[in-house]
Amino acid sequence: MRASDADRDRYAAVLQDAYAEGRLSRAEYDERLEAVFTAKTYAELEPLVADLPTGNLPVVKPAAPLVPAGSGAQPPMVAVFSAVERKGVWALAADSNAVAVFGSVELDLRQAQISTQSTEIRAVAVFGSVEITVPRGMRAEITGVGVFGDFSQTGEVSTPDPQLPTIRVSGLALFGSVNVREKQ
């Protein structure tokens, strides 16, 4: 999960306290402080204070947990004159394809385990539909094309939560539909 400037300041304060209490040498303090201000994620920050009293540092619990990326690519989710459905707890790869030809693909990301902060879903619907449901606060970026079809995000869109991953949906709806909607 990405860390904010305020998060880095809190970690720097822990290092300053540790240096003032004699827990860190000047060289250790300088090295760790530099690492704090170049860190982009909590995973980079936490080891820097793991051996120090941390006081009131935030406990990181993302709503949609990040899980280790799989070793291989996820096979495409393809429905030809049929239906494919992914609901509940399931792993979504960082790069996925959903194809519906005279069929439907339904992806519910509300409990999905997502391996990266940014995930790409390429969706193609030809005389079919691809429906993607995201949890409230998850940022969805839609960049698809509808040709005699619909490629859109519908319903109410809440303020993005920076701690949730971003889903990028691209592709084509040809005489079909690709729809992203937010749901509790």
C-alpha cells in the first residue's frame, strides 16, 4: 500500500526519537531517514522501524488486501455462448483479460485478492456483456470503446480511497456492453 507524506513524517519522528534516546547511531539514523523519505510503500517503511518502539504508527489494513503476485499469468476469462462468473474470495492477476462472445462474464472485485496497486483488465464484449463490480472507494479508470455497444461506468461513484488498488478497464464493446459499477 502506498504511503503518504504524512506517513513518512510519522516514521521519521520514530527515528528521531530513537536517535535522541541513543537507540541509533548517527550513521544508522541518517541511513534510515534517507530511506524513509524515498520509500513509496508501507512495506518499505516498516522494516526501518521494526527494531524500535513505534508508539502511534498506523496499523495498515487495506480493505482489499494485497496478496503476493502469482508465478504465472492468469488464464483469460472467456465466455462463448456461455457465462463465466468470479465472485467471493478469488485472486485477480495484475493483468487480466475478460472476453464475452454471445455470452457474459461477471467479475465481482469486492472480496477479490488483488496483487498490485494498479490492475489492468482488458474487456471485450461481442454480442455479449462483461460486468465488473468494484467496492465503494475503489478507483476505476475506464478507457474502452463502444461500437454499436456500451462501454461505461454506471451508478454512483464515491470518492476514491487511496489505500485501495486502482482498476484500469480497457477494451471494446461491439454490439455488446462492458459495464463497471460500484457496490457496497
